[in-house]
Amino acid sequence: MSPLLLGVRHHGPGSARAVRAALDAARPPAVLVEGPPEGDALLALAADPGMRPPVALLAHAADDPGRAAFWPLAEFSPEWVAIRWAQEAGVPVRFMDLPAAHSLAARDEGEEPDSARPDPLAVLADAAGYDDPERWWEDAVEHRDSGAVRDPLAPFEALGEAMGALREGSGESGHGRDLVREAYMRQRMRAARREFGDTYAVVCGAWHVPALRAKTTAAADKALLTGLPKVKVETAWVPWTHRRLARAGGYGAGIASPGWYAHLFAARDRPVERWLTKVAGLLREEDRQVSSAHVIEAVRLARTLAAMRGRPLPGLTETLEAVRAVMCDGSDIPLALIEDRLVVGDVLGEVPDTAPVVPLQRDLTRRQRSLRLKPEAQDRELELDLRKETDAAKSLLLHRLRLLGIDWGIPTASRGTTGTFRETWRLRWEPELSVRVAEAGIWGTTVPAAATAKAEADAAGAEELGEVTALAERCLLAGLSQALPAVLRALADRAALDTDVARLAKALPALARSLRYGDVRGTDAAALGTVAAGLAERICVALPPACTAGLDADAAAELRGHVDGVHGAVGLLADADEGLRERWSAVLRTLAGRETVPGLIRGRAARLLLDDGRLPAGETARLMGLALSPAASPADAAGWIEGFAGGSSGGGTLLVHDDRLLGLIDAWLTGVPERAFTDVLPLLRRTFGAYEPGVKRTLGELVRRGPGGPARRSRAGSAPEGFAPDLDPARADAVLDLVLLLLSPPGPLRAG
């Protein structure tokens, strides 16, 4: 007697059905399954009602959770079927592959998995005259009725012989790590023979069957295993997804269509009809007109295509072609949706609460349930109103996880509001996040404690001021008040030592936002105010000397961005220090009037002063006239225009409503020499090309008519039609009640 060797294709539903039939027929006293033996202690959980595939056995180095490997199992995986059969039959089941302690250690030493092994399916498909391995596998295995086969062991004998011939024909008995793995498998088989006799069963990849049948000595196998590197590992079950089973996701043993294979395994009869009914249901959910007649016609077409191609049953290719022709009107757009949602799918498995996990994962699971934030494999948009207690708690959890490197949620732009009391997140749980949680477990046993410890460590290790200011902002977003003292100490130390005005200017906006976030979330951020005020004072002193004529175009553009950022930050900080706004305005006036400052920065400073009402219209026109005078270089003048009227700053609307400024630009543009015009054209295109189409049309019409044209002015010397010469405060104040109503939170309206 010899052991029952069942060579399979990983995640093949046909193999899974054949394995069950073979085990039912042979009734072995024990089952060995390909997988790391460290997982033996967790096998009992496979029988738990809370365990729902797809799941994966995770093994990671105890001292470095980031060094990890997964062994995924789906409901249609032959290994999973063998495990469940053994548990239902009451016989022992064990893993038999090379321990993860060795494979993870070998990976750490730079050894990579084998890539020289030929693709067995591709070779066998080619020998059978198929150009597509998946289509050959469907015809040879998936479309074969395992119940109609007289000898349930015959398919495994045939596949084992084919693999033996393939390995012999390749001229090698194995490839690299395969030799070591197979030596260990034979050792496990010898141990099983001593314990259970010769009739135990082995379920493994078909490629390994010839090696497991080979006559080798225990001494030879032991020699191969001697001296292997080793690390201490920990194991756990984690949820997996169909998408991660797909070959396109980078999984080496992946399959092209996990959703389709799951359907074939679950549908015991009429799989094509049931599949096309699912397709019709999906298309109806997307508001496409699909009737029962479409399903019937698609079934007929799929069968016809299979018959024309000599296939026993319609495969995935025939069903998709029928769907495209009958249900999608020949369009690939809805077909892509079907391939994404059904052929691959986003099914997410579940692991029972009794499964061993790191304490941090258990705390995260508890918080997810209390907040009703269920992990899901598909993208989900979550809108939060931070004025609500539950939404604020969800925001804190997501921000704390991001600080720990667990990017379950990614912040996105909120629709319809730029207020700080709203957040929008895009959620998607990936299996790899379980590894990130295990890695973050070194920082603490709960999410708040771990995030606090991680923030303190990051603050101590930060080398640049910008890193610490960004960290302070993230701590406030995450509500980590206990981490703020350490972060603020690091912030004060870095700010005192940093003399680069660009880095100081880059850091200030984050501090200003942090003060605002602290107000919105109820976090005490007052200590940041002192640091931010000191930073702003240093910028006011150091910025003008830094903006010299020696700056190249890239440096000037970078500083222009910093000027914008500091200007916005001053607006947020000025509520606590009105003198700061005056000092910053003085800096802008210096920049706007100093000829040695690049035109891009001078123009931007003038525009910011004009928008704040601190630069009269006449003075603005004077500065523009100087910047666009014949004495100025065309490139510098074009830079001034870009800084003053750049498309993203509403400059187009300003020119529409200000005749003098538009006239000055028009007069300068018509006077630029031909050679210089070619040089400044890219700058002008970048400036005016960013305007809204309506603004560009209006400006073109005004220039065509000429400044002061009849449609532009009601009479000579007056303001543009529909506008007064100066602001009317009484008319402007009339809209305050409406603005307060739009911007106020729910509750009684308070004006003032």
C-alpha cells in the first residue's frame, strides 16, 4: 500500500470536487495538506461557523511583522475542501510544507522563490492543442462531471503521470527551493506513515506529486534540510478577498477568474443559466434594461458558441461573448463592470472572534463594531459631520490608523463644502492591512495608545521642521492630546534651529490649520499658538531678503507658493494677533515695491494686498504700469502678470471688472517685440489658459471692442456698467444674514 497522493491545481473548483470524491471513496485515516506546519494549531478554527472563506493563513516573523507570508484558501480551494472533509470525518489533518520559520528566514537572506519552473498548465494545454491554458483546464477538468467518473482516483493518477513526464522532460528533478520543500514534505509523510500506516492522504500541488513518489532516503532529505536559516514566527487567520486571489493582483498561484470559479463550485446544476441570471441582476442594478428574454437568448448564444468550438460546455469566454452581444449591445463598458464585479469580485472572508490575533487587532475590531464601520473589500465613500459624536469618533479612529500606517481610509475632497466640520473618506479593506496592524502592535495594545506612542517616536526621530509640523497637524486630527507635549517640544527645538525661510514658510500653514482643527474637534491646541506666532515673526523678517533677483524661475515659483501659504496662515492666526496681519501686509508692500524681487513674486504680493483691501486701485495700476513699462524685461513683466492675474486666483474676473488693469496689460502685450514675445508666450499661456471658458470669452470680447468701448461704459469716465466707482458698505452688509445662515451649524442663528 502507498499513500493517496492527490495532486491538485490550487484554487481549482474541479480539483476541489475531485478531492472530495476521492476522499469519500478512500476514507483515509489522516490527511496532509500543503501549507506551513505552524498553522496546525489553528486548523480547528476552520470548523468554526464564524470562519467564512476566502481566508488566509498569515505567518510573520515575531520580531518583524512586516516580514510575512500568506497562504490563501477559498471555499473552492482543494486544500480547504480536504481540511473540512477531515474535520467532518473526524480524522487528523495537518500541514506538511516547509515551515514558515525557514521560508521567511530564507527570504530575509535574499533568497527568492523559484521562477525557473515551467507553467505546467501552459505546457499541457499546448500539448493538447490549446493556445489558452485556462480554456484547456475548463474543458479537461472544470466541465468534467466528477460524479460520472467510475474511479475517482483515476484523474489524479493521470495528472500525476503528466507532471512526472513534464518534470522529466524539463531535464530537472526540481528547481531550487522546491527541492528543499519536497524533502520536508517527504519527512512529514514518513512521520504520518509511522503514526497512521500507509493509507493516509496527501493534498498538494500536482507539480510536487512525482517528487513525493520518488524513492529517496531519509538521510538524503535530512541533508537537504540541515543548516536552514530559521526565525521565530507567529501565525493567525486573516480575511482574504477574491480580488487578492486573482493572478492580476500579483499572487503567484493566482487564478484569472476567482468569482467565476466560486460560481462553478457553488452551482451544482445549470451553471451557465445561473451565471447569466447573476449578470442580468447586476446590470439591472446599474439601471440597464435587461429582461428574462435577454438571459434566455444569451444562454442560447453561449451554447452555440461552445458547440461551434467543440467545447463540452460554454466556458467563461463564451458566456462573456454572449453577454457582450445580447446584454451589452456590443459595448465593452458594461462588460468591464461584469468582469470586475462578478468574474473577479470583491468577496471578503470572515474570521471568528475566537481566532488568535494581536491585542491591537482585537481592539480595532471592537471599535469597528461599536462605530458600525464594517471592513469591506470594495471601495466605499464615507461622509462625516464632525459636529456629531459618532462621526467624530469615526474620524478619530481613521486618522489614528493612518498615523499607524494602516491606510484603511483615505481622505478625499468633500463635496459641496470646504468647512472643517466635514470630512469625506474612501474606505477599502485590503488583506495586507492585517500585516500593518500586526506591525503596529509593537506600539501598544489599543489604537489610541499605539498611535500616541508612534507619534512620540516620530517626533523624536524627525529631522526637519516640516515633518514635525505635519505630525502636529495629524495628532490634532487624531485627537492625540497626550502626544502633543512631545511633538510641541520637538517642534520648538526644530523651529529654533532652522534658518531656511522656505522651510519655515512651508511649516507655518500646517500649524495654522492645526489651530483650526483643534477648535473644531475640541482639542486644546493653544500651545501651538505661541510656536506659530514665533514662526510667523521670523518669516516676516527673513522673507524679503530671501526674495532677490538672483532667484531662478523654479525658485521664484516655489517662493510664490510659500507666500500664498503664509498669507492664508496669517489670515487664520490674525484673530489672536491683529498686529500680525499689519506686519505681514508691510512685508507684502515691501515685496510689491522692490525692483530686485522677481516679477512673479512682486505681482503676487500686489494681488494679495489688493484682495485684502490694503492696496488702492490707483496704486495697483501704478505698480502694474511700472512692471509693464518698456524698461522692464518682457520675461519679468510676464512673470508679474502671472503672479498678479494667475488663473487659479480669480485674476480673470478681476480683469473683466477693471478697465484700467486690462488696458495696461493689453497695451503692454501689443508692444512686446516679436522676438521677446516668443519667449514670454509660454508664461502667458499658462496664465490666461487657466481661466474659465466664460471669462476667456468675455475678456476676448472686451479686448476686441477696446477698453472704454460702448458696451463697456455707460458714459466716458464712469465705472463699468452695473458697478459703482467704490464699494457701497450698506449694500454689501445686506447679504450678511444670508451668508451667516449658509455657513452656520444647525441650531439658532446668531448674527454679529
